[in-house]
Amino acid sequence: MTMVISRSAKVLVTGALAGVLLAGCASGPAQAGSAAIVNGTAISLDTIQAQLNNYLAHQPPANGGQQTSPADAARQIVSYAVLDQIDNAAVAKYHLNVPAQVVSQYTTQLGGIAGLMKNTGFTAAELQMILRDRVVQLAYATKYLSKFEVTFDTVSVGDQKTATALAQKVSADPANAKSILTAAAAGSNSQPQFGGKLTGGQIIGQQAQIDQQAQQSGGNSPSATILPVFAAKSNSVLTFSLSQGQWVVLVVHNADTNATPSATDQQALTQANSDELIKSGTFLLSPLAQDLNIKISPRYGVWDQITMSVVATVGQYGVEVPNKVTPGS
């Protein structure tokens, strides 16, 4: 999920409208009154509603941009709350060191809490949580990105619907994955790749090239990202939008976060900026998040395991489905 620590659009709605939004669906997670449940921990519906009302009331006016809708604002707030639970689990499981001094320094680099409050509409406490979580994601990326290695087969297709159907087909019949991908490639005029391997450093390096090309084109080229590869889980099928009109389907054989890092991978890590590392760390935490049994109240949408955020529609940014039969079994 893209962290909103920037100027946001002013949403001119009343608290009553926000209340209508939140009351739009009576069903939800198993525990009544919950906006979400993460690993058995409930996130209060009342807390999310109070944060939403404050957010909508204090967003700065739009500066030539598009206004954020109440529904998008609500999903954003729930996403931050869920990410906080995921990050807390990561700190405990992976023994991450997140000193308060580092969080303070990062906050200062972004202009301080007071300035961020003026530019975002979040309260001081909410911003402190978001910034601390970003430092957690940075710490996780710093610890594991250079050790990441994934092996896969892949093919490109033209749209989400085709990618999702292909992922489900391969997942149901992984023993015939190669022939399925070959047929899909023929139908989309692309070439399948078998036995591919990428390391964390290579992924970061390719993303840097993509970003550089976008800058050279004056921002006119479609945005593209390869970073969702970090969400790969062993013996699964992963799909995501690489760029406009291009979806990738990866049949993941093995995703390892404890591989021996090369000098090139370590160098790529030192050259990556903090935003790239934070995004990478968020994707890297996707396998952990999948094990936390995340439930979202339908009034907000669904949890998207690729972007690590609450979204309106299942699979709109991709899917990751486990193989029903482990290859070679």
C-alpha cells in the first residue's frame, strides 16, 4: 500500500455521511463491533469511525488533485490499523530492532509531526503509529531483502480476469503447469519463461531501472512495478499487474528469505532509497500476513494480500493461491 504522508484532497462531508458509510453493511467479522480481526485481535469499529470522522474533517484542501472519497479514506484507515498488527507480529517473530530514536529521526526527515498533521489529516497518535510501522517495514527489508531468492515459471497476459483464471487453473493442476502456461502464452502472443530466478538485489535493481525510465519520460509512461514479486510464497501461483495492460502470472516453486546474499545483492540494498525499502518490506511481509487470518468487515471491502491493504474488490490488484498438490508429490 502506498503510504499517505503527502498532501491529500479535502473531502467535504459531514460526520453523518461518514456514519452512513460505516453503517452500510450489517455483516462483518465473527466478532460483533469489529472493523477487522487480525490473528484473533479485534480492531474496533467505533475506533475506526472516530478516526474516519476526524480524518474527513481535517484533510487539507485539494491542490489540483482528485478528492479522496469517504469509502477510500475508510479503507485507508483500516489498512493502517491492520498493518500495525502485522508489523507488531513481525517485530515479535523476527526480533526486529525498532529504536524510538530511529522513528524520531525518520519523522524529522519528513517535516515533523506538526507539519504532517497539517498535510495529511491524521492525528499525532495516528501518524506516530504509521511512521513507526514504516520503520518496522524498513527494518524487515534491511534484514531479509538481500537474502530473498525466488524460483518460478511465468507468463504475461493482458488483463486481470485472464490472470486470475490462469492462476486458479494452474493451482488446481500444478503437475501440468508448464503446458498450461505454454497454451496461455500462445493465446496472448507472449513467451513463457521456465526456471526463472530472481534475488532481492535483482528485483530492487530492475525496479530502479523502471523508475528511471519513467522519470526520463517526464512521468508520461504508465507506472510499473516488479516489487510484488517479494510477496511470493513457495508452492503458490502469484499474479499482479506489472504495468498497464500487462499482468504476470508466476508459478512460484520456492521463495526463500534465508538465501546466501551475494555482494551484488548487498550493494543493491545499500543503494536503494528508504521508500523502495519500505515498499519492499511491506510486500515481503505478505506471507506472514497470510498466516494471520485477517478478516475485514464487508462494509469496507476485503484484504488484498498483494498490496497489503483493504480494497473494494477481490483480486483487483492480483491474487496468490496455493497449489492444491505440491509439485513432485
